[in-house]
Amino acid sequence: MIVMICLHACSRLDACQGARPNKFWLKPLWLYGVRGCEPMACWEVTGGVDRGGIIVREGQAFGSQKAPERLRTGAVVRELAVEDGRLQYELVQGSGPATGWVSVALGGRQLLQPVLDELPSPVEVATLDPVLPLQASKWVAKYKHQPTAVCRLLCAFGAGADASSYDHWNALVAADFPDIELVLLQLPGRGQLWQEPLQRRTRAAAELIVEELQRIEGGAAAAPTALLGFSMGAAVAYEVELRLEALGRRALCLYVAGRGGPGISYRHPEEARALAKAPEEYVRFFATTFCPPDVAAKLLRLAAAPEEGGNMLRRLRDNYRADLELGNPFPEDGAPSPVPVSCGVHVVVSRRDTVWPAEASAERSVACTPAYGDIVETWREWTTRRLARTVIFDDLEHHELCGERLLRAVCGDVLQVLSETVSAPAAPSKKRSRQRPPMAM
């Protein structure tokens, strides 16, 4: 039996109350009025045509810090506050800083025009059947079936990571996002698969993952699935999506964090020098470049006593080297032709990341080739669908990006994508409709 429920198209309204999405079914619109959350108007940027957009500042004052990029003409923003002709906004559609302050008019010329003064009508959504449990597999670390889940989120992690160390994610998602079931992918050579041959080619690894996924699904109908990949895992997740599409499946969305598009390679000059030396030198290079302080300290202590940890150091060197090769989908192609996926792609990055900088890689990284100006744009040609610009983190280093803030943002967005996927078409509106807003971080 199919049950129809009411879902508001703009579920991000919960963010203004600090609420966390915890169910696939969301509250009807009238409940927000009870909670005191007033609808917020939307504006379209009409000024700055000849300059690529309008200036954005971090504060309300004209003398406050200017944002590094302009809010592009044609962008749609949601009003957060208006003070003395200055508008604080949140980006809904288009390009530019995710939030900031802009002038509504300047020199008698209107820079923004209101385009939507009421929220869209609710749409009806059919509930989905819960996913069936997966069969046992060493490829899925710390698997915990979620009986109420209606979709799965497959997670692939960065170089040197053991998926088992993310076990706490299961409890977090079960408590706050019970409609999602996590699948933490464990690659060969790690955890319970430590005796399996290491993989050095992304395409081959993705084929093995998809074969295993088909096996553990046990022939049941494929559940709605989203993919999340961090750093090396982003390259793996992209290839997994290509393999799924070859089988007639498609992910709800591909979330890529802390990595440029597949056409960008990562080759640190220090790696080649470390590789030519003893294993402990390569472990030192990897620890100081990619690892959080606590893990780096342990590795550096191990590298300081090579006579005691010789075998372990050699194994770690081989694992880390294989991972860095795995993170480059096209290791031998100088300029690969894009093979786009047919699902939407969300790019999540941090301006503090020096491994995969969000912007101006030539100024902040010696390893990304070719250089880029905006990491989000490096993914544009790799999807046939809309490329979603996320709210970019400002305060996270590379190793900090793959954490609970990322997980919560992705899970909340997965539910929104899922709702739109199974929604009945909304009634036509006389006013301008809005695309789905960027992920709330």
C-alpha cells in the first residue's frame, strides 16, 4: 500500500530554528508558523551585468571585509535580514559566496529585485519500502542494518583510512537520520581485508566494489543509493557510479569531498623523493602531509625506530603508495576526456585545505595538476546534470573535512534529494520557482 504524505519543498526552513532533520517525512508548512519561523523573501541579482555580479561583504558595514568573489548576476538568494538598504542573504541558486551582505540598490540603480514573496505549495510524496538487510561482507565495515531506512549511503574514505574507524557514524545516522542506512566501504588491504591484494587502479577497484555490492544485496531490488567519497574515496565513488550506470542503476547523488575532478591528478614532489629512500621516510612524508596530529604522532614514533618496526613500515609504505595511485583515476593520461555521470554531483571543500585547496590551487598546492581556480568547477564536465555548489567550509583542514559536520550535511541533503526524486510534480506556479538550495553545512 502506498501512503501519501505532505512534504514542503524547502525543508531547509528547519535550519532557522537550529533543528536537525531526523525523518524522511517533514513537517507541513503551517507548523513553522506555530514555531515562529516567518517565510523569508527571495531576491534575484539584476545588477553587475558588466562586472560579473555585485560585491559581497562579510558584514553589514560598507567597510567590512570583501568576499573573494562576486555574487553573479542572475543568482537567486534568500533574505536573512535587511538593514539600512543592506541585505544579508543565503545563496539559493546560481554562483557566488554562500552568504554575506550586499546592497539592494546603489547610486539610484536597483541591484536586486524580489522574485518570490511566498513559499512554494506543498507537494505529495509516496513513502518507500524499507531496505532489506545486506548479507555479511568483509567489504562493509561494522555494518548495522537500519530497519526503518528507505535508502543507503555508500561511503568511501581517504588514503590510509580504515573504514572501521568510522564505526561511530552508524550510531549517529541511526539516531538522527533513521531513514538512511550507512554502508562503510572497506577496500582490499585494510581491516579484515588486510590479506587481499592492494588496488592501484580506480576503475578495477570500482568493479570489485560493485560486484560485491550486487552479491551482498542478494538479488533483491536495488535500494535508492547515494555515494559519498572523501579525497581518494571521491575518485573511487565516481568510478563506482560509472559502473552502476553501466548496469542500469544510478545514484541519487554523488557527494565528493576534499578532491578535485577526475581530470586533476595529485602528485606531491616530496613523494618521489621519499619513495626513493627507506620505508620510514615515506611514512614520515605521508604522516606529515595527510594525517591528523594524533595519527601523525604515532606514525612518526614508529618511523623513528625503523629497526623495530621494519615489516610494519614496509607494509604501511605499500598501502599509502597504493592509495595515492588509487586516488588518481587517470594516472597515465595527461588530459583525459570527461566521462560524465548522469547523477547530480555535490562538491564539498574547505578553504583551509592545503592538500586540495578550494580556490587558487597554484598558490596553495604543489601537487594538483593542472592548476585550477575553483575546485567546484573541476567537476562541471563530469556530470550531465546540475552541479551543486555547496556552502564551502572555511575552518577545516584536509583531515578534518571527513567528519560529523560533513556527514550531517550529506544525510540531510540525501533526504531532500530522495523526496524530490519520488515527489509528484508540483502544480504550476505563476511566480518564479526555485531550484533546490545548496546543502546546509
